[in-house]
Amino acid sequence: METMDINARKYKLISKVMHIENEFNVQLIENFFEKITHKSNYQEESINKIVKPMRKNISISDIKIEQKYHGIDFDSFNKLIEEINVQEPLTELLNIN
């Protein structure tokens, strides 16, 4: 029912525009429509750049490849742990009381 309402409103606008005799007013309306159409297209393009459709199938390995994930080098990680030489208890580091 809402579609009929908007269509009726569109026809009213068309009717009003058809009765305009002043060239300047027609040009104002053209400029306005150009602005709102351009803005609408720009918003749609922006949304399409951000929002991607969901894929039906995807695996963890696909995600890793897409995100260029290489994992952690455990030798480097263990070396870093030794270098840091943390002495405080885990509860203190996490501020757990």
C-alpha cells in the first residue's frame, strides 16, 4: 500500500512540474533533481564499496589467504617472551583481584 502512496505523490509532483511556465523555475527543479540523484548514486556507490555480499561457502584457509595471514613464528615469540622476562604474577598483570 505504501508503494501506491509514493506513486501518487510522484504523479502529483509531475503534474505540478507540468504546470510551471517559468524557465528559471524549471531550471531550479532540474538542478535540485541533479543534486539529489547524484547524492543518491554516490551513497549507493559508497555502500557497495563497504558492504560485500555474503558468500555461500568460505573456509578458514580462504580467509587466511585473503587477509594475508601468516600466523606466528613460535621461535620468535618464545624468544620475545624470554627477552621480556615478566616476573609479576598473571593476576597482577591482568589486574584481577
